Amino acid sequence: MTISTCKNDYAHRFAATGIRATKDGSPYLDGTGSVLVFTAAQSVRVRSITVKAIAPVQAGMVRLFISRGAGPLALYREVPVPAHPEAAVVPLPTPKYLMFETVLEGELLLNTGDKIYASTQNAGAFNIIVEAVSWNYKETLPPDCCSFAQGTANTGVAQISVANPDRNGSGAIVSIFNAGAGLCGAFVRSITIKALASTHEGVVRIFIGSGNKLVLMREVWIPQTAQSSFDPSFKQVIDMNFYLQHGLILGASTENAESFAITVEGVNLSYPI
């Protein structure tokens, strides 16, 4: 199935993704101690930046910086990070806490060679994921208007069931979506998580990366539920709306040894001319 996604111009668009972990504390607002997260290979529009903790953290700040080539870093944005909740007495069964997570949405335009850096006020493990769309123009423009972008349905279907409490990309993680080999990448519309039986309190985790290098992107809390012939099993739909660079994949894991069906609705992007 081919879907017309014409933008009514001559531009060719490509998904561009930046992934980097930061863990060393740096209190400086001038970029000292920050790490490189994303470099614009050409003009890009940054749609979102995800900040995801992979362990309990102290109250502090994650800072984002922008630089022009080899120039100085300019502080772009600060993200307040609340302290991870701690109970004076741990109840039984032990509650499942989700790690800090936020998605910064916007329309940040970067020129070729511009860079995004990140730092954290306190020592703490965070994954920084930049979602961007780059564009360019063919040297010879078509005689008629429009880029004639095409989208081909790309549906990821998988099942997870092996318990994996790790948030660092290790353990049993099942590949649920592949952006494909096309240079334009893919657009991930949504991820549906559907339990295949009754559930206990737990977490389903979504990872992003390539090959064996996966980092935590999202966490979904799973409540205790009782499925029956009259009561449907647990279901949650994550609206992703995320451009995924070619060659990258999404993976999923479950905290408990319980079975979930994962369905990813996506679109591969391409240009016929």
C-alpha cells in the first residue's frame, strides 16, 4: 500500500535521530562537561528531544546547548528533574516506579554543522534522544511541482514474555520495528501494548538504537488486572509520532514474565524521483 504524503514543494525529507547517554554531573551553564548528542548533517528541523532517566536520580537539572560548528556553546534549554520518590517503609509487594521521563516538543531549526549538547547538574544516568527531519533539494528539479513523497505501510508485530528488569539495554529485548534500509527512514505513528492474560503490577519498556546498542526511551506502567471471558485484557496505545532514522530499530521488554502483544504502526518514507 502506498500513501501520498506530498508536501507541495520540491524538498526531499529524511529522518535524523541522535542518541546519547549522559551521566557525569556538571553544574556549569556554559557547556563545560556536556556531551555531543546530535550533529546536523544538513538543514534540519528538530521536532522533539526525549530525556529519559534509566535509574533513580536526585533533584537537579538537565541542560541542552547549541553550537555553530566549532563555536562556543549557547545554553538553549533547562529541564528541571524532580527527585525519585522514596518511601520511608517499602510496602509489599514492592511498587514499580517509572524513571523520570519527559519529551520536549518544538520546531528548532538547525543549519548544517550545528550541534546539540547535553549535561546533567548531578551525576545521574539519562538518555537523550533527538528526533529531527532534514531536507535537501535535487540539483535538477522536476518539471511539475511537489516532492512526490511516498509512504509505504510498515507494521511491526511482536510478542514479549521473558522477564527483564534491566533499563540499560541488556537482557531480553525483542525487536518490534525496523526503519528499513531506505535513506529517508520511517515515521512511527503509534505502539499498541496488549496483554495476553491477567497482569500483575509491572513495566513494559521501549528501547531505541541499532544492533546490540539499545537505550531506554519510554516506560509504560502495567497495573494489576484480571482478564476473563467478560473483561478484556490490559491495553495501552502510545502515540509516538516519531521520525526514526534509517537503520535504527525499536525494541521492547517486560519487567515481569508475562506475555504482551506489541503492534507498531509505521510508514516507510521514500521518493520515486
